[in-house]
Amino acid sequence: MTSSESDVLIVGGGIGGLTLALSLHQAGISCRVFEAAPDIQPLGVGINILPHGMRELCELGLQDALTALAIETRELAFYSRHGQFIYKEPRGRYAGYDWPQLSIHRADLHKVLLDAAVERLGADAIRLDHRCLNAAQDGAGVTLHFDKAEPQRGKVAVGCDGIHSALRWQLYPDQGPPKYSGVNMWRGAVRWPAFLSGDTMVSTGWMTVGKTVIYPVRPGTPETDGKPLINWVAEIERPEAVRQDWTGRGRLSDMMPAFAGLKFDWLDISGMIESTEEILEYPMVDRDPLPRWTFGRITLLGDAAHPMYPRGSNGAGQSIIDARYLTGQIKQLGATEQALQQYEAVRGPATANVVLANRNNPPDTILREVWQRSGGQRFERIEDVISPAELQAISDRYKKVAGFDRESLRTRSSFV
């Protein structure tokens, strides 16, 4: 066992784990990150960071590095399966927030976090090829055990290792597999001509017949003939889930019957999908909210604690907020059981509400309501289907549940 002991042992070097490491360092609290992967690969596709997440990343001094790689989202717009306009609203600073909403490639976000962590904490604080097997604790601290590395000792341990978290399995060995929503997703990113304002996030259709979410995540360059990198998500209801693997490769033949010929005046969606070289597929899954995350000196964070459907662009943001709030409690109470309990007392109920909202009434409820009320048919005027006030109410309600309504975010004090 190493002679040096950190205050906080972080299992998992993803978005939540690295944000926690940076936040702890900012607060003067020692920590180390243990990541199972032997090297860092540019995984995933697009991700949105809403203003509540961006506030925390800005407080960590990362805004310039992120905005240099991302698209600042101007608006969110909804369209029917037939390309008919339903509703749109400004986002981020265009909606009066003090912080932007950024659309960014997940690999770019992760690289910014990793580079900052290595620079600020030192390379030795980020340990790759450390697959955690379990954690043992006593009255003085926690010992992490790994498959190929010597044990590590700290005062507390935080599982930030995703939906298949090793620490979560240790705490809940009978939890079973994640819960399938009845929807499978295919995702990709491709250089494609800009559409609408060039910084619009679009959601179309509905899952019964095929829903899409589309937005740019990297600016165009002279080398790409000015074409931005467009992230797309295609979702459709299916009785059986595809395998639960974030690197699962999808096939056009499995999805294109639902999305073939989907072309609007301003975007050829089917052509964009067919031009994508690498398509990922995975089921939309989550888990029921846990009765508790904290067991003595061990707690959970992000997807390890509260995996949620990706409906609302909110999963990464909740992980970031977890990390910042937990840091604030450790700064106040030390790396103690009490700090972990106070963290869970606030973040547990808050994230449970988001998990349930993402199941039942996320922002794309707008598309569901229009689909059901119109019978999936064309309409003359959206006002004949649903009122603008009801559409705005759906959006505003979710912002409050997720913790990023403008006034609440502006007036609350900093977590750290």
C-alpha cells in the first residue's frame, strides 16, 4: 500500500469524477482519481451543458477552453414529423442567463477536464488502468482494491464510475440490470451544412414513429468547407433493447425504415444519417432512485448514483452539480461521513425528481402532446392543437425540477 493518503478517493475518471477532482483541488482538498481504462479514448458523440452545469465549470475557470471547442446554443426548436414548426425558445445567454448553454462533443469536454486535472493536480493524481474491485472501510478511512494495482487508502471514497459502477454493485448486489424504457437510440456525428440559425438545437417527430434530436457540436473550419460537426440522435420505440454498451455499433438497416425519406426544407435528416460513418446504438435505460447513496465513508455520484434517461440534456449537468455540491460539504465538514450524508440529503431528492421527470415529463413532452393531439397528422396551425402558453409551461416546469430556472440559478450562492 502506498504511504501517501488522500482525503478523497475518486473511482472513475469521467465527467463527474474529473469535475470532482478539479473542485476538490480548488478547495484545497487532496484527492486521486482511479480510472479503469488503460488509456483515454475519444468516446461518445454530442452533449449539452445547460446553464446550471456551465455555472460550475465557469467557476472552475474552464469557460474559455470549452467555448473554443463548442457551439453556444442559441435556441431549442421543436418540429413535427412533417417538418411543421411547433415551438422554440432562446437558450443560455440568449434567454437572459448569466452563463451560456454549450453543445460540445463529449470527447472535447472530457479532454478539457482531463487536461485541466493533469495540469492542476499533477499526472500522478490521475491513475489509469486501475479497475476498482471493491472498497473496505473502517473507523479511520477507506481502502480501495484493484484488479492489477496495489490498494489505495483515503478518508472517503466516491463512486463516479457510471451506470455499471463497481461501488454501486458492492452496495446494492441485488439491484439487477438497468430498466429499459422501451426506446432504442442510435447516435452519430457528421460534417454537414449548417441549418436554421447555425446554432439551433432541434427536436422532431415522436418515438412512436421516430424522434430525432439534432444540433451542431463543433464549428466548421476551412478544412471542412465550413461545415460544422452535427450531432444527431434517432429514437424509436422497440419491444426489445439493444445491448447496453456505450460503444455498440449500430446498423442503418435497423433504423432506417423509420427515418427513410425524412427531409425538411432546411435539413435532409435521412441523408445526414446515411452519410455518417460510425453509428452508435444503445437502449434508453435508467434505474429507480436509490433509498440511499452513502454507506459510512463511501458514496456515489453522477450515473453511479442516479442514471437517467437522456431526455432534457441534463445527465452531465447533474453529475457536475453533484461534484460541486459534494466538494462544498467536504470543504465545510472535512472528508467525513457527515459531509457525505449532507451531500446525499440534498442531492438525493433533487436528482430523484429529475430521474422521474425524465421518465414522464421531460422537455420533449411537447412532441408527445402534439403527436397525440394531432393523431400524427399535419395541422393547419399549431394553436389549433396546443396553446403556446401550454408549450411554455411544459418547458418552464422542467427547468424548475432540473434546477436551472433562470432566477433560482442567478440568486443561489456558490456551492464551493
